[in-house]
Amino acid sequence: MSLPRRLLVVSADIGEGHNATARAVEDHARRRWPGCEIRRVDTLALMGGPVGPAFRWIYRTNVERTPWLYDFFYDALWRHRWFAAASCRVVGAWSGRRLAPVVAEFRPDLIVSTYPLGTGGLDHLRRRGRAPDVPTAAIISDFAPHPFWVYPEIDLHYVASPASLRALHVARPEARGAVGAPPVVPAFRPAEDREGARRRCGFPEDRLVVLISCGSYGFGSVERAVDAALAAGPRVHVVVACGRNEALRSRLGRHAECGRRLVPMGWTDAMPELTAAADVVATNAGGATALEAVACGRPVLLFEPIAGHGRANAALMARAGLAILCPGPAELTTAVASLLDPARLAAAEGRARDHIAGLDLEAELDALPELPRHAGLPRRLRPADALFVATPSTVPQQLGVALMVDGPAPPADRVAAGLTALVARRAPALPMLRRRLERRPGRWPRWSPVDDVEPARHVTSRTVAPREWTAALQETFAAPLPADRPPWRLTVLSDGERTAVLATLHHALGDGLAVTATLMGLLTDRAVPGSAARAPDGRSVGVRRLARGLLSLARTGRVPRAARGGASTADRRVAFVRLPAAEVRAAARERGVGTTALLLAVLAEALHRIDPTRGHVRTLVPRTAAAVRRPGLPGNRTGAMLLDLPVGPMPRARRITEVAAALDRLQRAGQPDAAAAVVAALGALPAPLLTRLVPLVYGGRYCSVIATVLPGFRRVPRVAGLPVAAAYPVVPLTDGVGLAVGFLPWGDTIGVGVTGDAGLSGDPERVAEQVRAAFADLHPPRPPAVDMELSDATTRA
């Protein structure tokens, strides 16, 4: 089990129940996860200076003075789904916007919410792709969840009982929940020595001790509860935890029985010992106090429950046999009197102990770091993702990665069995792999969540003769992805001498950044040190920068008609070559340019050698845009630049200088941000118009080549238990574009993948060979610095 390094606890200072649950989570983290950094945030404080005091005033006022208004609001949440949905969205957007910078700065790898408005904010961030891809749980510290507390994007809600779980599913059928142990600190447990606990607390040993606790505010019918409990007989001793309500404590101090059978107490940290030393706990809300009593194995009396959720809690606890509902003073007196019978008291305690006997808070919290992700509701594709669904079906938008196993080739079926086990174990925690694409005629496509991935349907193996290797490779990457399940697959290909793991995913699932991060999370044996798959957060884009970028795109214009390749064909081919990563970086340093500029210049040199008559080749270069935040999350979050690669006759040094200068100029002009903005604007279009417009803005009219330098890894782990020598990207083409080239750093190598449309004169094997030769001439390697191994044709070359 992986231990979390940063735990974010989302709570609020409104009453003490939510913070008590937060303390239970934090106490567990300190004991069980050494070195874990813990941060607790107060949702109400984040929402603005006056919000916390205002919400606390509204809560107290509704409970004490206008309970009818609280009942009206609570009932409306259940009666009108539109009202519940609107309330959740408004509050979720409000708190989510305030939580976003905290989450982005802290970068937690586990989030636990104990306050419903905070849970709503996390749900809002997830629906908009702004929450980190980490386990996110909510612990509901009341017995009765309701629609304002349950959210479909949260991975798991822990509730108090099977009856509570049924209420959760009525409130939100699409939400995921489980019955959990009372979320209290370990000090709340049945007393092994009740007599000793009583002596330490100063309670009489020959009386029935009734602990009355109505939360930190001490509001409700506390004084009537005191009188009703004392009326049960002289053998009853009443202790009142007044919390921060000093006025209540002062009034009880003047009670006739004060000092004899009545002990009013102010704020205390000794509630665990007080609860364990008491015989029965009386309260009025069914929240944290009731859960603490159940954790101590104590019967609960719910007296004149407060409005709204208090009454719902009371009804549910009574139905579960964990509380006696006392609507008025007479019922409370009768209930206390009945518990003077030792047999009845023992039976009530037994029901509480039976409830907690099969629950283990330690085990539940231990499991949170490995919590499977919950996909939530179906949702529209973002415009950047829908772009690849609206692309003509004759040009499949399928990303791929070929991982070449190092050393002796293991049997394909054995590797596939290992991959199947990994998928079964890890896919539930990777949202990208649990989305099924729904194409809806005349409407925007959407992702439909899939909670259960069937590994056997996504992982296959194939053994071929050596002479069939290239054909099998081409067929695997060209085969369409299934439409009845998440659009991705893993294929193990072997010819007895070499073995490769071939991953294929629909481009709508994510860009190279997200795909690389997800594949590494799925396949690697441990966390990848030195990974470049997660870029830093960007900054928002100013109007001037955006205007400059749009102007730059407009000036770039279309590819001249004479230079266009024509219509795409179905004849796809791929070829791979690997370059020595250290020598590529050294060559870039020697010339004072970045690695991306050097690799694109090598590509330009290769294209020049193939056709020296052209002056420039318009190339689409995906780049991270400044407006894009949290790269590495599922989805496409990059912009692009239209770069005119200089492929005419010129010295190699000048070619490198021109490419570097052009990249810098386009980046400073804001082209990636402008391209991202143009794609985002497509989201305002109706689906039929989007389908017609995409081929006009994304295709051969504006570029002839696609070239991308993907994030990679300098230090790489084993994949599915196997050493991997190199990774080769497969970049999809688009309509009218005959060549796509990807560069993927992997340990000591940079894998180069070339995709070509043979019908558009895109010869990937020739391009791969010329890339190898161009770099070899640029930076003569020390054998065996360059190795071409996956394609038969390139191996012969």
C-alpha cells in the first residue's frame, strides 16, 4: 500500500462535529502514515471573511428561533430535485473557486472532506477537471445524509449505517457510498473499567449516569431534558456538557439539584472519558455526539430533535435500533426510567456494541490512499476533446505508444497475464481508463462513466513469425478501438526474438501529457522518479497576449494549395527509430538551443534530404498553453503553434538557429494560448456545426506535418515487471495531413515514432531513416548510440 505524503482535510468551524471528524482523520494519519504532511482548511473561512460568522448565525437562528424555516429548506431538498441540484451547484461553485488555489498549491495525494460545502466544492472542481487525480473521500458525521451532502464526483462517502446508505442512494443514486465505523478519535471506545472511569470523572457508582450533550453550541431543549431525566427517580445522576454556551451553564448552576444530582460542565476536552463513564447519552441532533456515544457502546436518547437534519438523524437512528426517540419530556422520563433496569441497559449497550463490532475505522482510513476513482455523472466532452471526435472518421484519432522489452523475449501470453493483473488492480484509480465515449447524433458527444473495467477485454496477446512483425505492428495500431467500452487497449506482440507492449488510446481521452502519465500509472512497478509528465501550473492569459496570438495565427495563414497533399487514405504505416538521449541533449547545449528545437531541426534536415526542392513545411507543433492548468489530468489541455520548418538548402547550424528562433517567436506571440482559445470557443457551437467546422480548422489547409516532443522520463522503472529499452510514440494524423512525428524521451534514449499516410506520399520508414542519418551527421555517435529495432524495413536500412 502506498502511503500518502500530503493529506488535505476539508472541514469547517460550524459546531464541533465536522472538526471532530477531521481530528479523527488527522490522528489516524499521524499514527499510521509517518512523514505525511497534513493540512486542514476551513471551507467557510476560505469562502470569505463574513461568510463563516454569517453561516454560524443563520444555523443557530434557524435551530433556536425559526425551526420551521430550516424544516422548509430541508424538505425542499428532498421534494424538489431541481432545487437540490441548484443549491449544490451554487454552493459548490462558490466554495470550489476558493478551494482551487489551496489544492493547486498544496498538491495533495489524498483529500478527505468532513463538511458538505467543502465536499460540494471538490465535486465542482472535479466536474471541471481542476481537481487533482487523487483519492477523494467524504465522511458524513451525521446519521442521515441528504441531497446537500452527497455528490456524484466524490470517490466514496462513508455513512453511519445500512439505513444511512439507503438514504444516500435515494438522495443521489449515482453517488458511491459505504457503511463506515463512527469517525471518532480512538479515545472514544467502550470503557474496560467503567468503575475506574467513574471515579476519575467523579461520578457516583450506584446511580444511572445520564450525559446530556447537545454539541458545542449547547442549544435546543437542554433544560427540559435535564428536568425530564431527573424526574425518572433519585437513582439518576445527570451530567450536562454545555459546550461554549456559558449562559446555559450559568442557568443550570442555579438549578435546585445542582451539586447533588446535576453537574453542569463548561467546555472540556475530556468528552471521551465522560462518554465512556456514563451509562446513557442524551442529545438532540444525531450528529457527532451520537456517533461518539455509539463508538463507546452507549445507548442514545434523542430528545426533542432539532429541525431538519436533526429529526432525520433521530428517525434513522431509532429505525436502526441505536437510539430511543423521545419527542417530549414524558417520553424521555420513561426512557431513562426503563434503563434503570440493568437487563434493559445491557440490551441497549449490546445493540450499540453489535453495530460497531464489524466496523474498523483504522482499516477504512488505511484503504483511502488506494481508493478506486468514481467516474460520476455522464458529461459533455470538453471542446479540446470533442475536436478529435468531430474529425472525419476516415482519419482515426488514435494515440499509441510502443514499449520495447529489453533482453530475451518473454512469451506474449505470460506478459499479457501480468498486464491483466495490473489493469484489474490499477485501472479503477485512473479516470481516463474508465470513460466510454457516447456519440449522439445531432448532440455533443459525452463521456459515460464506467466503474468496472473488464481487463480481459482490454488486454490481448499475439505471437507472430519474425517476417510478420511489421505487418502485425501496423495492424495493431490501425485497428479501430471498440465503441462499447472505454476506448483503449493493450496488445502484447512477440515474434520469439522481440516483445513489445503496444498501447492504443483514443485522442479524445487526453493529450500526450495525460496519456503518458496515465500509462505510467497503469504499467510501471513503482512511482517514476524524474518524470516530466507533470508540468507546472500555468498563468492566466491576458487580453493583449491573446490578441497577439490570434493575430499571429491569422498572419500565418493557410498552406498554399500547391503544397497540400489532398484527401487522406486508409493506408496507414508506422516506423520507429531511437536516438541517444544524452547526445541529443549535449548537441542542444553545444548550440545553445532547447532539446525541442534541436529535434525539430533534425526533422527539418530529414525532410530536406527527402525533398530538397521545398523551402518550408508548415508543421503543427502542440505546446502547453499558459492558460492551461493542471496538465496531467485526463483530457486535452494543450495549445499549438504553426511552425514553418525551414527545409530548403542551408547549413545545419543555420537550420537549427532558425527553428529555435521561430519557436521562441511563436511562443512569445502567444500562438499556443490563441489556439487553445479558438478550440475553447468551439464549445459554444451546436454539435452539427462543430462537425462541419472542425475539418476546416484542423487539417491539411493549415499544416502538412504534425510534430510533437512529448514529456518523458530520464530514469524509468520496470514495466509490468519487465525492463523496457525504449518507448516509441504513435501520433495520429488528421484530414489531409500525411505525416506525423513524435519524440518521446525514455531513459537513455529518445524514441522517434513516424506515422505516415502512404496515399499522401507519407513514407514513415524513409523519414525514420533520414531522421537517424540527419542526427548521426549532426552529432556522430559512439556505437551503438543509434539502434532501429521495431520495424523490419528500418532495421534493414
